[in-house]
Amino acid sequence: MMRSVTPQSTSKVLRVGLVHKGKVIDERLVDPGEHVTIGPNERATFVLQSSALPPSFRLFERTREGYSLQVLPHMGGRIAQKDGVSDLATLRSDARVAKVGSGVGAAHVIPLAEDARGKVTVGELTVLFQFVAPAPSLGKPQLPASVKSSFGDVDVRTSVIAAFSFLLHFGAVGSIYSDWMDPVVDDEAETTQILESVKQLPAPPPIEHPKDDVSTPTPATSTTAVARAQAPSGPSQGGRGSASGNGGSAGADARAHQLSSQLASLELQVLTAINSGGPATSSVLGTGGDLPLGMLEKAAASANGARDGGLAGLDFGGRSGGPLRPGTINRSPIPGDPGPMVPMGPGSAAPVRPPPGGSVAVPGPTQTGGNVPNAAAVVAAMAPGFRRCYNAGLNREDPTMKGTVRITARIGPNGEVLSASASAGGNVSATVAGCIRNRFASAQFAAPEGGGATLSVPVTVIPQ
């Protein structure tokens, strides 16, 4: 396998690289028989923006003998060959002159051997070249031998067994779903058998319709039944013959008589409970009356009512006499009850004093160790917070509190407060000083110039 990849001895190929300011920006292996061109044309091998070059200048030209280098008068460089290293200026004197094009001038042609290498300078760009052995050809990609197979590698015996097995199973499944094995059906005999089976079916049961034994009596029927029940019975009005003739409706007449008796009893009780005198009762018994009943009017106008001091009445503090009316109850004092409320007159209202408040004076901060650009604006914006701390101290601790709280804070490189301390002067409490210090410690400043700064702020508090 190592012998198969051993490179064969072939002619060398040209390797060209383009260098700009010490960095290789392009490198190519030139195919045998191709020229290497430079210039501003996009079809050139290396595109160079230079007014001293034609659109496509053959820097390396392929000939029958090999490659030759063509240099213009403004190009420089060196070439290393078997006989040593030579400058282009020295080689240009012995080189052949070839015409390139109008406006460019003539070029000197220097033949190159396969062991030559060197560089050519074109303005700020440098072209490096050398001849190297070509890379070994990888050959045509092929599948491994284990994957390759031919018709001769197929196992004939196994293939035949698999084919017959497939045909056997496919034929079995096909015979199940086909009608080849079904018996011959006689259409006339099948139709006769169906008709005979239909004739032998039992007859359907008769449809039963429900019958109402007791019908709901209408008002006319109820009235007739009530009148018939109230009428005297005698032999002249039917006797047994009537009873036997109405035997089918005897139960219905008895039920109607019972309901009529109950309705008459209820009507009598209602009329007994309602007082028949008074306009309210007559309005209620009329067609469109909606007034209270007479018994309610009578109870409202009666002298009877809840009394105090009796066994059956209510006790409201020992008062006896007539019925209790709204607003006539004298309530005795309850233990623990406050004194009677005295109405307020002009000048009797006590003035309401507002809670004590104070003013806070916050001058500009003193900066040391650095400069915070927005220190004055941030400190001035914290004045309302300082005032809330001071007012809380006036309301909860001492309404005559006044003095000065000096805040000393160290500002970090990002504008955050690294540390803050407060010293109180006068009779300012420690609670108020701590509240002002905490409010200052939560502030955020701009990044100080110099990496950090120290701020000193005297906060003066005075009660109003």
C-alpha cells in the first residue's frame, strides 16, 4: 500500500505567493502550461492596482523550455539559481528584451530553471516564487472490496428458497381474499329461501294505546257534581237505577264532591278572618284592589300594643302607661357610657395643629481625591429624602430638633458609594443621622475622574 502512494518522478510545478507588508495574502500552485499574470484586470492571476502595469501582464510565461520571468524597468528583486543569487538589475543586462505594450515599455525576459527561486518587488507588493514537486494524485475514489459485489457473489440456493417462500405465502393470502374457492350459488334457490324465512317470522305485537280512567273535571263538571251531591236523594230521582246507571262515574263524582267541600271550607275561613267592614276590605274583595286588609288597619288604629311593666309585655326601664310610640322611650344611662354630647357653638371648636415639619439645606459637596461630574446634581436631588428623615424625627422624637449632619462618603470607580459615615451636630438624633446616611449610601454618581473621589456634604436641618 505504501508503494502505491509513492509519488512518481514528474516535472516540478510553479508555486507563487503574494506578500503585502510582511503578510502572505495569496498563494497558488500554477498548473503546468499556464501563465501567471498580474495587473488591475479581474481575469489576472493576481489582481494588483497599479498604473505602471498593463491590464494583464505576464510575470511568468510558460514556454517549451520551461518558465521565464518578465520584469519591467521599475521592478526589483533577486533570483537564486545553481550559480548563486543575483539581482534583477544584474540579470536584466544579459536578458532578452521583449515588447509588452504601448505606454509600458519593454520587458526583460529571464529564463528560469526548475531549481530557481526568488522574489519580485512591484510597488508595495512582493511576489515570491519557487518550483516544488506536485502533490501525489489521489486517484479516482472507489468503494471498498467488502462493499463491491457482482452477480457471481449471489447465493443461488438461498435466493431460490426466498423466492419460492414469497410465492407460497403470497398465494395463501391471495386465496383467502379471493372467490376462487367459494361454492357456486344458485340465485333462485337463495331467493326462495329468503322468502320462506320472512314468512316464518312471528307477527308483531299489537300496539297498546293508554286509556285515562279518571279524567280531570272541568269547572262545569265540578259544579254539576257539587249540585248533584247537594241535591236530596229519593226514589223519584233514580234510587238504585240511577246509582247503577252511573256506576262508571261514581268514583269521579265522589272525588269532585270532596274537593268542593274543601274549597267551601277554605272560603269560609278566609271570609271569617277578614273584617268585612271598612273601605280597605271592600277594595281587596273587589276586582282591582291592592290596599292592606281590614284586619291590618284595625290593628294599626287599635290602642292595644306593646306595653312596659307587665308580665306579658316588655320592660323598658320601669315606665308604665299607654302604648309605646316611636321616640317616646327614655333610656337610662348605661354603665361606662360617656356623658351627653354637647352641640358645638361658634368658637367652641379647638384648632387642629398640623404635624411639625422642618426645612433642610443641602449645599454643594466638597470633593477630594478626584472629580465627580454630577455630584452637585445628585446631592441636590436627595434633599427631599433628607427632609422626610428629618420630619419623621420631629414627629416621633423631638419637635425642637435642629442641627447639622455631615456626610462623608467614598465614591468608587463606577460611581457607586463604597462607604458613607454621618456625624450629627446640635440635638439631631442618631436615628435621623442614620436615615440621612442610608439615603446617601443608596445614591449612584457618574464615574469619577481619577478612579475615585471623597465627598463631604454638610446637611443643615431647622424646624419650621
